[in-house]
Amino acid sequence: MHFGPHLLLAALEGLVTSAVLALTALGLSLVFGVMRVVNVAHGEFFMLGAVLAWAITAAIGGHPALGFLAALVIAPLIVGAIALVAERLVLRRLNYNPEATIVATIGMLYIIQQLALSFYGPEARPVEPPFSYRILLPWFGYSGYKLSIIAASALLLIATWLVLTRTRIGLIMRATQYDSETAQAFGIPVGRVYGGVFALGAMLAAIAAVLIVPISQAHYLMGQDPLLLSFIVVIIGGLGSLRGTVVAAVLIGLSDGIISMFFSPTLAKIIATLLVAMVLVFRPQGLFGTTSR
Amino acid sequence: MADKNGFFDLSKTALTRRTALKGLAAGAGLAVAPGFVRYSQAQSSAPIKIGFQSHRTGIGAAYGRWYEKTTAAAVKAINAAGGINGRQVEVIIEDDGTDPGRGAEVVGKFATQHKTDIVFGTLFSHVVIGSAPAAGENKMPYFVVSEGHHVASTKLNRYVFQPGITDVKSQIQSMAPWIAANAGKKVTQIFPDFAFGYDHRDYLPPALKAQGAEVIAQIAIPPTESSFTKYFPQIPPETEVIYHVMVGPAVLTFVKELGEFYGSNRPQLFGFIDSLEATDINSPGLEFLDGSHFWEGSPRYAQADDSEAQKAYRAAVGIDDNGAAVGDPKDVSTAAHMFGCWETLYVVKKAMEDAGYKGPEDRAKLVEATEALTAFAEGPEHPQGAKTFNGKIHQCFGIQNISKVEGGKLKVVHKTKIEDGLYEAEGDYTKQAL
């Protein structure tokens, strides 16, 4: 294949990765930004979203689009509810202590993963895409559904940005992020905000998973890679910064797509991790982060 | 079900399991009295303990589950027929997480804590390679069902055996003539970037060269990869056959993306069913495989010419004509590999009887008795087919099946002969000290 089409394919693949990564990492970033909780179980919420999407589409049947749309609505809601319960039962009782919550979320990671193995099983199960249109380019074919993931992710990111910057809920969240004690003094129910943010973070991961599951498959170990990549994105972009998260996700996704196609996937991971190290040394708050208080 | 140490005791669970009940009418009397096995045998001797190193979690979990089912069925049949040397067989399962480090720990645990007679049942090649030194140090006979070439390469040690499934080098050698004659001469290989994949990388090119065909590109893919489109531009346009061997949960994606990339205008495909074990061949996106060919150790779908032994084996393990669990058509088995568990256990039985095996003090005798075996006849104990066994390299050699995807099923179109897969031994384990 010639260089041009090769690069185009690499860029398309990279953009799909970026789109899913941006949503997942945004969830992680919100939870850390507002709650100062490093949620190691974030990848498992992603996995739960995919597994539930399989369960919902299998239960509904009929046209694949029907089941998929239902999964896109229901799966994130269930995952959000589970996250809310976990937040009430575990994180709140630890007073959101940074060290304790890391250990607690590691525990949650294993509990969720093993529950999925017990009840869902070790197989990778497919979900049918809502439509299967193959775009025929002169050099190769490409999945139309993959392109629609990029669009869907962009819409969701814009919606999240609008919520954060233009609504009262967003204002409350930003106030809590800026200074939770002062926010509480002004009558903001910080406990409830924390619960809501944790659920929202998990829901963003679940939505990303529902979008990706028709081209990937639901599998109980699928949460590991997104977790690692999300951490990379969040560190590079700056914790709690929506703009930074999106820019870093596009950067990491595109470089992963292009480097792994022209060189090797391992090199792409090496460079991404090296970038994290460089950012941590020279700009610890991330490219777009503000110095934390 | 689990005893006080939390270990699964198959001698008890298998008897209460509903699916297993159907398999063996003769065992029905035993089934209603789970304690019977224990007490009637207690007067002669304690059970023979087989440590089962199972991939219960990790990327091999789907295989692990079916290896356990097959093992339970074989142990049940062996026990119903009087056990080994008049002693019942008890299986103790430990999860290795499909991880080499944990695999070695599990072997150590079997040797020192459970004090099992042998260790058995490992599939993934990196776990076998990681665990083999521990088996050698503990002088623990280690019977794997892995299909990798590592045992036959004589690079492991004298305690490691693979008597139930043919190794990859032999499989490739026996199938190369068919690939060159029927699929095409210019082959691109796609394989996982670890030990099992390297067997394919190293042995396919010479095997094809001998048939006047050639490998024109080799694409290694990391085993944890979840998206494959980015590798496809490396496939040269003049490729006539894509030879694919993938493992792990992302194989469906692999096939689907290959379909999107090529559409209907694709090269021939020849794959190892490892890519799709435990996966329904009729899953959405797999239509692309229609008309392509696969290696199968033992056919997943019941074939018209199945032997009585094959039928009895399928019934005992509890798989239907489509290779799925009886009563659950979505629960597809790992039929192409798991027969190896059944056959290996019967080899262990034969070797223990030949050696007059009494307990762990006779492990060296068991190793020698296994090495003395030369052939296994097709029959209820070896339902996949006849095999020869080379005691010097601890490896068996059997027939291979090439199946075509046709109308949503796999139909066997070619069976190789045992002689097709024989090669010069690369070493001799029997020269190593016991």
C-alpha cells in the first residue's frame, strides 16, 4: 500500500482510539478533579458497560439498532447506579482519603472483575453493530460504524462541556473542584456532588464501552488497557481539565495509530509512557492543568 | 463441593453434576451416593491425586473451563471402570491465571502442599515453559495438553510429557502439502507474538518451502492487542493465502476487521481453530469466514463418519452435534484441543499400570513407563484417532483435520496421516538423569 492511503488508514484508526479514549479518560479526570480520588476501578466500569450492552442486546433481540440504542441508554444508567452504591458504601466511609481510596478502588477492581467472570463467564461475546455499512475507499474498505463512533464521541464531549460550563450543576461541580470546603460553607451539598460525579465518571466510561463493543467484544478483562491509557491521557492533559483530556486523547490516539502502523505497537506504548515521564518531570500539572491547591 | 481448604474435589462434584449424569448410564448407581466412592475404596488405598493446573482465569479461561469439563468426564469414566491400579482418581484444581509465574507456583504447591502424584492439564505455551522448571526441580511428572513444540524440542526436562495432543511443528508439516496444493503458494502469516506463535513462525516457512510454496510476510501481533486494522497494510497485495493463528479474546475483532478491510475480494484464508475455540462460528461478523479452511485437532461439529468411540466421547463430555454444551447451544466448546485431556488421562492410567505405580516414591518409574510407550490405538480411550508416541522426545503424533466453513458449520475435508507429521528428533530426554 502507498504512503498516502496507509497514513489515512492509520489516522482513521487513531481517531477511533482517540474518540473512545477521550470519553473514558474524561470520566477518570472528572472523578479526580472534583473528588481527588484516583479511581483504579475505572476500567472495570468500562468493562461493565460492555458486558451489560451484550446482556441488553441479547435480551431485546430484533433489529440490532434497537438493542444497541437501548444498551446505550440503559447500560450507563445501571453502571452509574452501581458506582453510586460503591461510592456511598466504600469511598464515603473512608472520607475520600487519597491513599485509602486508591487501595479501596483496587479492591473494587478485583471484585467487579471476578463477579463478571462468575456471572458472565470467560468468553468474549460480540454485540452486533446498529448498522454495518462498509465504506469502500479505492485502496481499502473501512467500517462506517467506526466513523460514527468518532462523531458520537464528539457530540458527547460537547454535551459534557456544555453541562460543565453552562449549567447550575456544572457550576456546583466546578465550585466543589476549586475548593470543596468553601463550597460546603456556601451551602453546596458536597457529599451529594461527590456521589453524582463518581456516578457520572463511571457512566462516561460505560458509554465509551457501549460505543466500542460492536467493533471489539465484551470480555471480563477488557478494562485493563483503557485504564492504563486513561491514566496516560489524564496525566498528560492535566487532571480535571476537559480541554486537556480531549487534546491528550487525540494526541495519544493518533500517535498510537500512526506509530504502531508504521513502526510497532510496542514503540507506540513506549513513546506514550515516555511522554508521561517527560510531562511529570517538566510540567507536573499536565499540559492544560492548573497547579493544584 | 469445595472441601475445607477450598479446593474443588472433582470425584465428588462430577457425580452430582447433572450434565455428567447423562454421559454414563453405568455410573448412575454411584451418582445417587456421592460418598460411595470414598468408602468402598478406603480399604485398599487412598485415591491417586492428579493436580490440575487450570487456566480458570486470565486469557485462557474459556479453554480452562472446557478442559475441566473434559477432565471431569474422563475421571468419572476411569473411576467407574475401577480407577487406576484399583484406586480411585481424585483431581485437585488450582488456578494459574494463565500466567507463567503463577503456573510455577501452582506446580510447587501441588508438589509440597497437596502432594499430588502428577500435575496435568496446562494449555498455554508460556505457562508450560514457565512451569516446567518447577516440575523438574520437584521431580514431578508434568503432563501437558498444550500442542506447542516446546516439549518435543527437548528444551524442557525429563518430567514434562505431551502424550495426548500433537505438537505444532508436526501439525504444520502434515498440513503444508494441502495448503500448497489447494489454497495457494504465496502465504502471509499472522501470529501471536509469543511462544505458541513462534512455533508457527519458525516451522511453517520450511514446511511450505518443501512443497514449492513460500511465506512472503510474517506479521507478529501482541497477544493483548484489541484492534487489528492497523496491521493489515503489511499484508503484501500478491498474497494468495493468509495463514492466521490467533489466541485470546480479540479474535472475533480480528476476523471482522479483516472482513471490513478486504470485503468479498479476499485472499484464501487458512487458520488454526485456536482463533475461534469457544466461539460460535455463526457469530455476527464471521460470515467473512465462509468458505475458508481451519485446522482442527478433533472436529467441533459431529461428522458423518464419526466412530463409535468419538460419539461416546462427545456424549460423556456433554457436547452436542454442533460442539456446544448439551442444553446450551451458545456455550461452544474448545473441541479441537480438549480431547487431549481425555486422552492424556488414559495415557497416565496406562503408564501407571505398566509401572505398578503405588505413590509419589514411584514417580521415576512412572516417567520411565511413559517413555516406554510407543503407540495408542484408536478407541474409547483415544477417540480422536490412533497415535504414535516417541519416548525420547515425550511427544505423541496423531492425525490432523482440515475443515471447511460451509453453511455455518465446519466440515472435515482432509485428514492427514500420522507419517505426514513425523520429523527427526531434536534431542533425547531419556539421557537426562531422573
